[in-house]
Amino acid sequence: MEIIFESTEQFEADLKNHSEAEHDIIVQQLHEYSALLLEDKRDQERRIHQFHQFDGLEDYGSSLYSFIVNYYLRVILTVDNDPLFDRIIITLFRVVDSQFVAEIYQQVGESIYQSFLPPKPLTEVKSNHVTVATSTH
């Protein structure tokens, strides 16, 4: 089985904001984790976490995870099996500080699953006799 890494522009930008030492640790940890994908499932599950299940994905399930690099850093990524081509595709979305991971995870999930998620309700706000509709979170 082949493992393919893909990265987003935002991931690359996040990576540039870290030191060379942190960059090396992130890459090393991702490569070590990718080897676990081909081995024991219990070991791989210790390094990844799903913060949120997104409504509307019942038939699909989310492949979005937070990967633990170390105490301070997390990588938001997806892990998708492609049985047709006998490969696993890991898409790297963000590198984030652990204290912000839940919020960024939610943002990434809403972005990639937006076509599956139910629309957000609108609230009506009146200001100076003008009605403005805004999305609620």
C-alpha cells in the first residue's frame, strides 16, 4: 500500500512560521505516524483525535483529525483510504498551537464539509432602520 502526502497552501504558510527545528520535528513525526498506518491500528489511534462530529455526514463519516506532534503542536489533517488505487492519502491542512486546535479544527471541518453541512440559520438585525441578515455560529 502506498501513502501519499498532500499539503494545502495554508499548511505550507503555517510551517514557515515555525523554526527549522520545529519544522523538522513536524515532518519527522508525520513520517513516523504514516508508517503506523500500515501496522497496528491501536498505535495509530493514540496520535490522532477527532474533536467534533459534523452533522450531515452520517453516510460518509469524517476523516478529519488532529495529529499530536508534541505537547505544543498539532497538525489538522485528513486520512483517506483509496482502495481502488491501494493507497492512503493524508492531506495536511494546518499546523497549530495546541491551545487553538479545537477552534481551528472546527473551521477546517466547516470549510471542507460545507457542501454536506446543513445551512446555518440567519438572524435578522435591525440597525438605523436597515435590516441586515447575518449568519450565526
